[in-house]
Amino acid sequence: MSARSAISNAQIANILSLMGQLLDIKGENFFRVRAYERAVQVLSGMTQRLADMPLEELKSINGIGSAMASHIREIADTGAL
């Protein structure tokens, strides 16, 4: 079974949340940290499996930018960011 088929929305959101927390601890730009927090909020309300969504569809989610969509796709494909 591939990482893409096995990863859940909750696991994707958890990885993004951890990444945002790590960036905050490092003192990264507030807006970059906030982008991760917002993505977690947006994704937590989704019922469609993110791992099954193509990149262009991820980009079309309100509140998810192009870079964050790429991060989501990477997590779905590899299980890591």
C-alpha cells in the first residue's frame, strides 16, 4: 500500500500543524506560520480525501495557496514534508 492511499486528512493536517509550530519556534515570519495554521483550520472541515485530490483541485480550495497545495500533495504522495 502506498503512502498516498494510506494517509488520512487528519494525518495531513497534523503534519502541517507540526510544521507551523516548528516554524513559529524558529521565529519564522508570522504570515508564513499563519498560513500553516489557516491550512489546518480549512482542512479540518473537509470531508473529501485530500490524498485523492489532484494539485489543481487543492489549489482551488479557499484559503490554500499554491505553495501549501504543493505541501499537501507532497505529504499525500510521500507521507512526509
